[in-house]
Amino acid sequence: MLTVYSPDHLYQNAQFELIDGQLLPPVDTPKRVEAVLEKIEAIKLGEVLPAQEFGLDPILRVHEDSFVNFLQNAWSDWVKEYGEKEALPLNWPARTLRQDKIPEAIDGKLGYYSFDAGTPITAGTWRAAKASANVALTAQQLLKTGEKTVFALCRPPGHHAAKSLYGGYCFLNNAAIATQALLDAGAQRVGILDVDYHHGNGTQDIFYHRNDVLFVSLHADPRLDYPFYLGYEDETGIGQGEGFNFNYPLPWGIRWPEYCQRLKQGIDLMINYSPDVLVVSLGVDTYEHDPIAKFALTTEDYLSLGKMLASINKPTLWVMEGGYAVPEIGNHITNVLIGFEDN
């Protein structure tokens, strides 16, 4: 299996995040990707290729112009106001506040375009985020030229990024950008299966009105866990997208036998939809010892996960999302990919 990787992810290297009422060292660190890369090379999973440059056009097919412009300039605007310290939002346009006015001040812009205070913007954020999108786009191009499955080793992750919102360590939605590129290249239908612990709220937002993308997500119950305000079962799409969005909120502590049952339902939906290409938002923060999650999958379960996804039997683009147990993340990601390839 080919892997696409960019060292530019190292430029997103925040010193802290606001979580649980504290400023703490971030859980999304460069070590995550480097550990996966080290494991891929150690087991000789396949060739590791560099990301190509695709410019802004494929990004702007998914994200709003004003949002992309904000991401490009947020750090310099912040530094002019406050100096070189990491940028976090101060307030948000919540209920009763206007959302049709974009502030000129950087503090206002940070709140307008974000939905949490745990995703700092740093000097290297735009460079890393754009490189991550290019990793996914390079993998998409490889599928276009005949590869059957490719792993996009993306960081920052992407599935929380909506059309004009960042958060959850995500700035650009890599899976959505690659999906739109697949459609633009001739695919009629694309399926996105999100198995990260957290709901892919951004991906849902981007395709919620459309029937050329089937979005299926298994995730922690949003009544109890992040992102809280999206990911419920009754969110099934709007307009032409009605019936093309399926959420499976799952309880804390779920183990493989029960998880497997819901995954099978999602896989059956995908098989019935019969997409031209499958995109998997691959998060392994479902692991029983992940520091910010509360599922109970084991290292061996990820082999089974890969085997089950192989039954969809479509060209498959893997896009890395979450997973924060750094010592184990390489084993978990490669177990999924090995389980998939061995079928």
C-alpha cells in the first residue's frame, strides 16, 4: 500500500491548548504522525511518497473564500496585535448574537471562524494545514491513476473543519477536499465512512445537502462528548441530501463485539450505496487507553476493523484523523491497513 506524507506537518507544533479548564500541552503533536511513519517503514507496508502541490483551487471547492483567506492571514494579523504567542479565540457569535457580520479585529475573526478554544493557530498553521490537504489530494490523484488503495498520512487532521469553521485540531477538511476532487475527476458517487471517536461534524456540514456523497459516522454520543452539538441519529440530510447522512452515536466503554454490530450496519449502507470510491476518515482514538476518549477497542480489534472495511470492495482512500495514544498509534493504524490488505 502506498502512503503519502509531508514533513510540513511539523510546522503545526503548538505549545498548549485550552482543555478541561487548563492550558495544557496539546495532545495533537508531531509525534503522532512520526510514530505512524516509523511503523510503516519498519514493517515495509509500501512506498512512502511526498505530497504534490495543488494550489488553492481544490480547497476552495470545499471551503469558503473568506475562511481560507482568514487562515492564510490569521497569524500575521494576530502578531501585529499581540506579538508572537499562540492565537486562541476570546468569544463566539452564539445564540442571540449576530452571525451575519464578520468583525475586522483579529479577536472577532478568531471567534467567528472557530468553534472551540483548543485549536491554537501558530506561525506554521497555514503551511501545515495546506500541506495536509495536499497529502490527501496526492492520494486522490494516485487513485485516479489506478491505485486501488492509498493511505494519506494527514496532519493536522480535518474532519471537524466545516465550510467556514475550524476546531478540534482541524483547519482544512482533508477528507472532504479529496472527496470533492474525486467527484470533479469523474466519480459519480463517493462514500465517506468516519470511524474516528469524535463525530465528523465538518464533513457532515459540507455534504449535508448532497446525494453524490454518502456520509456514515460511528462516534461517541454527542450528548456526552465532543463536539456535543452535532452527530445525532436524526441528522439524515436536507433536500437532495435527505437519506445520505447516517450517524451512529455510541456509548462510552463500548467494546468490539457491540462496536462491530454498528459498524456492520454502516458497511451495509455503504455496500448498498455502491460508491465509485470509498474515503475512510481513520481515527484510532477509539483505543481503550486513548488519553481523550472513552471507547474500549484493543490493538487486535484494528485488524478486524480493516478486514471488515475490505468487504465494501471499492477503491479506498484512507485519510488519517485522530488517535492520541502515541506509543501505540503506529500499531493501530498499520493494523487497520494490514487487515484491509490481507483480504
